[in-house]
Amino acid sequence: MYSCSNGQQIVVDIEGASARVQIIGGTSMVLPSAGDGYFTNGRYGFRGGGANAQWEVGRAAAATCTGG
């Protein structure tokens, strides 16, 4: 689970060429790999893993996330 600077909490499970993301209190989705540890469906994006990551929603600046 990650806690992000935009107030969202997300659970991320990376499985090969996709990342399954669950927004706590919200929706869940599968994001395909766009290369170099970045997963996106065009609206949502996740980069990283381990203790630090970035979470993108729409055109807003990427939120910094910690946890893992």
C-alpha cells in the first residue's frame, strides 16, 4: 500500500507487463506497461515500486507516494 501526496492511498500489484491498482475507497484498474517501470492507461499512471513511487491522475502533476 502506498500513501500519496495527493491524499490517495493505493494498493499496487505488478504482474509482468501490467500493474493492478486499487484506489482505496475508489476504483480498481489494470494498467499496461509503457516501458521502464511505467504503467499507464492514458488517464492513470504509476511509476516505480519498492518504497517510493509516483501516481498520476489525468493532467495533474504526479503525486509522490511512499510505502510499498
